Amino acid sequence: MTLKGGLGPDIRAESLQHYDPETLGQVIQDGIPGTAMPPWQPLLTQTEINWVVDYLLTGEE
């Protein structure tokens, strides 16, 4: 709920600045094998993934 991590890493905007939008979108789309990060491509459209990327990188809705 706070985006500070727990099961996964801290995903607040200041912690994700090393990601460019395209790379972060790929992580959301494909997940990270061997971790708790699942692929979201089966459930989200590209437009929705882009919204999530923008939200995570800026912290704004």
C-alpha cells in the first residue's frame, strides 16, 4: 500500500529513477523470472501498462 517494499522492492518514484519508461514497461509486461514479479501482459493492455509506468515514475495520477 505504501510502495516501500515488503515482498518486493521499494517502487516509489525516487527509487525507480534508474529505469527509463520503456524498460520499466517491459518489466511490468514480462515480469522478472525467479522473483515474485509476475508478467502482467495477460491482464493489462499496453495503454494500462503505460499508465502504470507513468504513475510509478512520477507519482502522479
